[in-house]
Amino acid sequence: MKKVKDEKCLNCGASIKYNPVKEKFICEYCRSEFTIEDMKKNEKKVEKNKDLVIEKKEFSKLEDMNSYHCDNCGATIVSKDNISSTTCIYCKSSAIIKNRLSGIYKPDSIITFKYTKDDAILEFKKLCKGRLLLPKNFNDVKNIESMEGLYVPFWLYDLENTATLTCDCTRVTTWSDARNIYTKTDYYDVLRGGVLTFLNVPNDASLRFDDKIMNAIEPFDYSKLKDFDMGYLAGFLSEKYDVSKDDAYKNALIRIKEDSKNYLKSKMNSYATSIEKENTNDVKIQNIKYVLLPVWVLNIKYNDKIYHFAMNGESGKIVGEIPVSPLKLVLLIMITFFLTFIVLLGFFLVIGYRW
């Protein structure tokens, strides 16, 4: 069984959580506030006076993989294999599974949450507002309250691409005289190329999330990246990566090549048409970072289908698919048909009366 870490108030010993708005740890009991530096200093003092005791009791492979010990109340916490922070269901303490955030799984950097759960719920309500065909009870409180703040693992790539693009292009000139209109088409073999630099190209490192949704909530402001500290995870869920940097790079490479081609093609906008002939790319990796990025996640089940919503915890951008109620759709069609019938009937009655 593996140990978990729970942040404690330095004054009263109660469990505390990181407040992303104030960028401090806030104690709900004694109202004390601490910076991440305060927590680090205290942790160093504790480690000097106390050696961590690792339990050596043997458990089955399944138990060892999924069971963790809450230091606050002694309960056993069960989580999925890739979860690196969770919450104890008994005492609600933040549980950070330290061994899943060490070694190769230790992130280089993190962007902390700027928007709170209340902010995320408000944005979801705005997304649903005014949708006449929204299913009844879809945005009920019981559904919305399951909104979770999650740190999603991402790989960030700094890349350099030596790219070329060759196109068949045309330029059309038109003029006229008193009798005729003339059109002249010139044909060109156009080459554009250069060394293009891309910084912080993201690709999510979790198999659990739809890449389309993660791409849709971009961009993140990477100037907000901070050195990783486990304390930032207190009060939020987080995951460790289960997509390797090599596998994720394949997707990043596709994006880079497409963006490079579009950029070079934009340099041919003085031509009337351009047809691609040849496109070459020589991409070199300059740097790779493993980071955690903040995402508010909401999953709602309707008619045996799960609808996924995600909000960028740094920018506030929210995406998701809104379902349509079949009953409301049928009613809308019937009402539209009835109103159209009434209007047409009135029109023909007026015309008939005039005749």
C-alpha cells in the first residue's frame, strides 16, 4: 500500500487546499494563509526530524496498484492506476500519491487554476442558456455539481522545421478597349521555404481524454508556467501521463507540418490560384517539457450517451456537445407547422375575401 500526502495548516494542523485565485494555501478553520514557499520550508523542517516509514507488508498486485493510505484519517483510498491526486471520501482531505509524481512521472512545470468551480459552473450555464431543445434536467444542479478540477498531463515540444513548399501558381490580368475585354493568365512555378520555430506545441498525454476536446480548449498562456510543486495539486484531481512523449510527438509532428505548409502558402497570396506540387519538412526537436495544465471537466449521461464538457482553467474557454431533446424537437416541428398553417390559411382567406 502506498502513502499519500495531504497538506496541513502550519498553525492548527487542519487539512488545507491551494486557492488558485489568491495563489496561497487557505485554512478554512483558522483562516491562516500560506505561500508555496512557506509550505516548502516547513516540509524541509519535517523531513529533517522524521524519516518516512514505508510499509513493507505484502499485498496482491491489484491492491498494491490501487490502494493508498490517508494520513489524515487512516482510511484506504482507491483510485485508478493513472490518478496522481484525489480526495479521501471520508475526511475530504486532498490525497497526493507521491510515487506517481516522482522520477520520470514528475512534471517539469504546471499552470495553476485561474478560474474556480463556481466560474466553471457559470460558464456551463451560459453555454446551455437559450437552447430551446435542451433536454429537461440536463443542466440540473446534481449534474453540474459533478464538475471536477483536473490537472491534465501534457507534453510541450519546442521544434524547428526547415520546410519548403512548391506550387503551380497563376496570376490573372484583365483589361478592355472599346470593342473587347481581354484576359491574360500567367503561370509560375513558385517556391517558398524557411526555418520555422515552434515553441510549446502541446499534445495531451492522457488516453482518457478526447484529443479533439483538448485541442479545442487551447490555447494556454505558457508564460504562466511555474516550477512544479505537489502543493499546487491540493484540492484538485490530477493524472500522470499514459501516452509516451514519442507517441505524442507523432500527433505534434502532424500539426507542425500542416501549420508550416499553411504559413508558406500564405506567402503566395498575391497569386490568383496555387496548387501544391511538393512539400518537404525536416523537423528537429529542440526541447520537451512534461507539464500539468488546468481543466474543469464535466461528464453528463443522457440517453445512454456520455456528453463531455471541458473548460480551460486558465483562459475560461469552454467546449462541449449539447444534446437535443427528441420530444422538444417534435413539439417544435408541430408548433412550427401549426403556425405556418394558420398564417397561410389567414392569407388565403384574405385573398378569397377580396375576390
